Amino acid sequence: MKKLNKIHLAQFLVHGPTYHSLGMWRHPKTISSGFKWDKPELYQHIARVCERGLFDTVFFADLNYIADTYKGAMAPSLMHATQAPEHDPIPLLSFMAAATKKIGVASTFSVSHSHPFYAARLWATLDHLTNGRAGWNVVTSINSNQAANYGEERQSTDNRYDRAHEFMEVCQKLWNSWDVDAVKMDHENGIFSDPEKVNRIEHTGKFFKSRGPLNVTRSPQNGPAIFQAGTSPKGQDFAVKYADAIFAIQPRPEDAANYFNSIKSQMTDIGRDPDACKILFGMQPIIGSSEAEAREKQEEHNALVPLEGGMAILSAHLDFDLSKIPADALMSERNEPELYRMRTRFHKIDGTPMTVAETAARHGQSVSLPQFVGTPQGIADQMEAFINVAGGDGFMLTAIHSPGAIEEFVDLVVPELQKRGIYRKEYKGNTQREILNQKD
Ligand SMILES: Cc1cc2nc3c(=O)[nH]c(=O)nc-3n(C[C@H](O)[C@H](O)[C@H](O)COP(=O)(O)O)c2cc1C
């Protein structure tokens, strides 16, 4: 077997009752855990568990809507908790960082609805509070429900990313508006900051104006580490330029390899070290003490996911009402433009094309992250096999129940990965960016 670099792991979360499994909120093990999804103790516990597992980061998705995309009604989203409700994850990052010392704390925050001054200030502050462990997943929002909540129309891909590039440019100028040695704290001479070392940015662009400087001092990472999850060529272009890590959903290893090679070669083209951006592929582990027990757990979990919920969440993520096409149509044979973006999620691992209903069922189970099912050794085998084909830098994990499934992975699979020499035994580095760049 090909020798692997040490892999990176991250935990995918939502500040809500169902992370990416619609079965989670009513899974018996979630119910019996005693934790409440809307209270910080659960997330602090998860952060400690993931830090025990030496994960790079705990990483939150975020949406700003309750979707009525499917059948034009909110009822399916509300009944099946399809990322609805979803509380704001940003305040949780401070709670989680306060309970840990090393692990990164990252969240999605859309650039589509705010001014870059606000975002630059928020993320620099979080980077200070966490001693350089903040990570920002920069997304542009594609959902019409979300746009409507901000009194806007959904934007074209070109417009979203043109705006996003300028948004980042302004944030970077603001983070750089304080020189490294601007803060003097010279008590004797009465000089807090050196006025020569704090500068206006005077930005005037197509979308934004900002005078600056930022009223937050230069943070440990000079702004947070940047995550990205775009899929279109414009989205990839954005990731290639700015991202320290990309989160990708590519259930088939062959598609994952294409994605990985495309990103890494585009990085080389623009003169960035391809290793400077880690690509983490999503997967949902289901662990048993035997293969048969793991399969039983998979069946138990998948049976808790209602098809209507899957239809609702997939429709929301596509921003397309799937009730408009027959449930037994093959997704990959449809030519509605909204479906194109997720086309690599429309086949089973063996390449068999899936119907609308099958794709929706899988999306409800895990937002289409592939399920790796087996004993701890079996899961480690599947991870190695995936990376050997895909060439990825690691995995973003999502749980079937919480927090128990996260604990099981850390206690059972992490030691197996360490035994095989493919996973770290300690953190080397202090900031989110340093840990993402840790090689061994
Ligand atoms: C793995 C993954 C996770 C994503 N998570 C979020 C999220 O939490 N919130 C959000 O608004 N968009 C999220 N997105 C949407 C993307 O940021 C992006 O807008 C979408 O995939 C459309 O791709 P494009 O912008 O390149 O066209 C996610 C996308 C992917 C692939």
C-alpha cells in the first residue's frame, strides 16, 4: 500500500438538533446523552473530545433560513429539522475555545449579506480570543430563502464571487492596517499605539468602500485561517487563492481524485505551494464491534431519516424544488441547471446512477457524505483506501448521533490510525494555520 502523509481530521457540526443526519435528533443515543443541542455544554464537550482525538478543528456549517424550497412549504423543513432551526454558531466558538487549548474552532460565515468591516472585526476579535485558533469558512450564499431574509435576490455565480473577492481584499487590507509592532504599551512615555504604524486603507471598489483602519489590533494569525467549500470553477478559483483548507463532498474516490488534482494544479499555476491548502473529504463513520453490528447501526440510523426530510434538505441545498421532477427519475440524466453543481453526488460508490428519491434519502442521512461502515479496523481500511485513490489530505467527519458517535470515533478509530502510522500522536503548533500545516 502506498505510504501516506499523516492525515488531518475535522469534525463537521451544526448549531442545531440535526447536524447533517436528519435521524440524529431522534436517535436513541442522542436522546439518552442528556445533552441539549441549544446549550453550550454539548459543544464544549465535543470540542474536548475532538481535542483528545488531536483533530485539526471543529467546524460549523451555517445557513440563515428555514427553507420552503420543497413544495413551496416550510412544513417539511420544520417537521424534520432539516438544518432548521439553526442557531448562530459564531458565539459558540468562544465557548468551545474556552474549554480547550489547541484545537481550531472554525465556522461558516457568509460574505453575501454583510460589510467586510464587520467581518474583519469579528474574525480578528475571535482570533485574539482563541489565541490564533479561529477558522472562517468563507461562503457565498446561493439560497433564495436566505437572500429573501436579507431583503435580497439570489445572485449569479459571477456576481457572488466577484463580490467575495473584493470582500476578502478589504478584510485583508483591514487586518494589515495594524503593523506587527503597532502596539507599544509604553506606560512610561504614555504611548499605547504608534500612530505611524496604524494606517487607513481608503478602499473604494465596485462593491465596497472602507476607510479603515480596523479598530482591532493585529491578531495572532492576522485574521483567521480560511476555509472554503465552493464547487463551481469560480468557487474553486476563490479557494485556490485564499484557502488554508477546503471541505469537499465527493462520495466517489475517483471524483475526489479529479477534484483534488484540479485544486492542487490550479494552486501551482498561481504560484502557491499546493500543500498550503489541505483538502478534507467528508465522510460519516458508523462503527460497530463487528461488521454485522455496524451494519445494524447503519440500518437503525438510516431508518430514522424520513424521505420527505431528505427531499426538503436536498431541495434547499440545490435551491431547486425536487417535487417538480419524478421521484424515480435518474438525477444524473436531468438537465436542470440547478442540479449540475452537485452532480458528483448522484451516483453510488460503485458508479450506479441514483434516482431522485435515492439521492434525497442519502442527503437526509449525511448531506451525501459517504457512510464508512465497519469495525474500527474496517473504517481505518476504508479511509486509507479512499485517500490512496483520492489523494486527499484528510477527512471531515459527520456523526449519526451526538455526542456518542464522535466519542466512539476518537476512542476506537483514532488509536487504530495512530497504530498504522497515518495519524499524528501530538499537536505540533499552536494556531489553526500551524495545525493545518502540521506534517507529522
Ligand atoms: C462541503 C460543502 C459545505 C458547504 N457548507 C455551506 C454552509 O455551511 N453554508 C452555506 O451557506 N453554504 C455552504 N456551502 C455552499 C458553498 O459555499 C457554495 O456556495 C455552493 O457549494 C455553491 O458552489 P459555488 O458557490 O461554487 O457555485 C457548502 C458547500 C460544500 C460543497
